Amino acid sequence: MNIGILYVATGRYICFWDEFYTSAKKYLFPNDNLKFFVFTDAEKIEHQDNNDVVKIYAKSSGWPESTCDRFSFFADNEELYKDIDYLYHFNANMKFVDTIDHEIIPKEENGYICATLWLNHKLKGNPEKYPYDRNPKSLAYIPYGEGKHYFMGGVHGGRTKEYLQMCRALENNMKEDFANGVMAAWHDESHINKYLLDKNPLIIQPQYAIPENWKFKGYTKNIKGLLLDKKHWRYGGIDYLRGITDTKITPFKYWMIKIAKILKIKV
């Protein structure tokens, strides 16, 4: 089977690429043919000369619009996927730590689409507490009393035809929102949850994409993928990655923020 991996690393997010690629080569669909489609504005990236890497120029539009750009990138390059059976998108800061195989391949009953649950919202158990977009002016709007699951924006996929249909729908909905001066509560993630509201996607459990260092009872074993901590000083901090600041967070400040959060005090 030919499987395409859609990876967006514009701006400083390219720092995650090497770890993503090397861990994917080890653990992701080990018996299939993978091709990595890397959307980036970096002049040169590691592994770019490998036969399984396709580098596509993509420019970030700045935070938070940049998180919504990905679906335009994917849909506008449909010709690249002619020989691809399934497409999967993973967040830039994903690192695979155990084998992920055909158990995440969606079937006809799933509309050939899969999406991943956010652990912290799953544990709430009550959809009324999910952070769906509650703004009726947004096309991502989900009213109270509706919804069953809360899916993360960073890990999803499906059969190429159906996945690209989803990408185009999300792209169009976000563009219409932007034209009306509306930004959904959680950007592309809000639109994904609205799109999947009346569908039956294959549900990928949180262990396949869990933030590193999260420790919740029942979710400490069988971890398949980690979302590396973008706030960590080793990556410069989340504001640095997003281009909001040109100053990297220091190890001291990083740990002070962590301690303050535990003690519930402001810094």
C-alpha cells in the first residue's frame, strides 16, 4: 500500500522534522511504502534528497491563521498524490515511539476517514464541557446538546479521495469565516470537529498522540506517539516557534513557569 504523510513545517517548526522523519521510518506503517510530503519555506531540510521525501514550498501566514493554512496546502497539491492510497497528517512536533500500523486505516463504515481523540477532553466525559466553537457566526459552530467526541486538529487521515474532500470542505469553511471576520475558537480544530459531527470516523485513541510528560491513570502504557512539548526551552518556546517573538525562552524561565503552574501562581 502507498501511504502519504502530510507534514507542515513552516518557519521555525522545521526544527522537529528530523526527529519526526527518523521515528516515522522506524515505527509508522512499517510494511507499506511511505512518501513524505513536506510543506515548508526552509531552503534546505534534512533528508530532502531521499527518494521518499517530497519538499513543497509553503509560506506561513502568521499565527493563528497559519494553523488553518494546512488544508489549502494539502488540497492545492492533489496532483502529487496520484499513486497514494491513503493520506495522513501529523503535527510537526509528533514523535513515534511504537509501531503504528493498519489498525488506523479507516473503512467504508467510517467514510474512509479517521481522527484522534484529545485525552484531556475525553476524560471530562461530558460533551457539554468540550471546547466546541459556540459562536453561531462561525461555520464551526456546534450548539450545546450536540456532539459526542472531541478530536484533535493535529492527527487525522483517510483514503486519498475522501480525505481531500474533507480538506477542501475545511478550506472553504475557514475562508468563508475569514471573509466574515470570524476566527473559530480553536481554529482548524474547531472546524474539524464540526465537519465530523454527523460522521462516523474511525476513532484513534489518545495513546497514538499524547503530549509528552502527561500522566493520566490508564494512559501511561502502550503509548504509540508523543507530541513533543513546544513550550520547552530546547525548541525555543511556543511564542518563538510561532514567530511572535525572536527571543528563545530560557531554561530558567521554562522551569519557573512549570513550577508556578503547579503552585497556581502567576509569573
